[in-house]
Amino acid sequence: MGRIVALFFAVAVFGWISLGTAADRGSPEEAKAMAETAAAFLKAEGPEKAFKVFMEKGGPFHDRDLYVFVQNRQATMVAHGTNPALVGKDMTNLRDVDGKLFNKAMMETKDAGWVEYKWLNPVSKAFEPKVSYVIWAGDYLVGVGAYK
């Protein structure tokens, strides 16, 4: 079973790289694919291993401006691909620059879905419109966003 997961993971990562090399930014489709693969990886490998891999700089869950973030059911950040200082923080009342409680919308997602908000782009260092695909993987909400 581990070999199947590893093969699926390698194919998915290769797909992100081959789809993404022509653009400076990840697309919403690539964000969704990365979130789905991250959720499958979390389910297959468990939180301890998955969170470590999600947070590896230059690792398989980093592609240009795409990265994985994970929260538990209490809205506590447990992994964040670009800002490890957020790990352990309560995200319940997190607002974007316009005051939108976008994390509440993420947490209320039934199984999977899209949430729009504005967020600091780690590449441009500017607040930009973003759409994140979030998916529940057991007790964890896995997300990846793409800037518009």
C-alpha cells in the first residue's frame, strides 16, 4: 500500500511541476490538485509525517506561490507552508484586510470547497485577492490557495 501512495504522490507532484513551469503563479486548478493530494497524503501517512512534509521549504508541497496549510477542528493552525509562526495559533477570528472572516467560511465547508479572500502573497509581498480550495481529511482542514 505504501508503494501505491508513493507512486500517486510522485505522479501528482510531477503533474504540478509540469503544469506550472510556464507561469509565475499557481492556478486555482493547481491549488485544488495540490490540496487533494495533500489530503490524501495526510490520510495515508498520518499527521506527524504529513505536517513535517507540508512545511519543508522547497519540498513537494511548495510550488511557486502555492503551499499547504492545515487546521484542526478547533481552527488551530497545525501546519503552514510559508509561515511556521502561525502553527499553534487559533485562527477562529482570522480576517482578511477587508475584515472578512474568511477562516469561518473555511471551517464551515462541509466536505470541500472554495473560499475567496485577500491575503499577503509571499512572493509579491502585497495583499492580493486569493481563492483557496479546502478539503476535510478526517479531523483536519487542508487548504491550498492561488492568487488571482
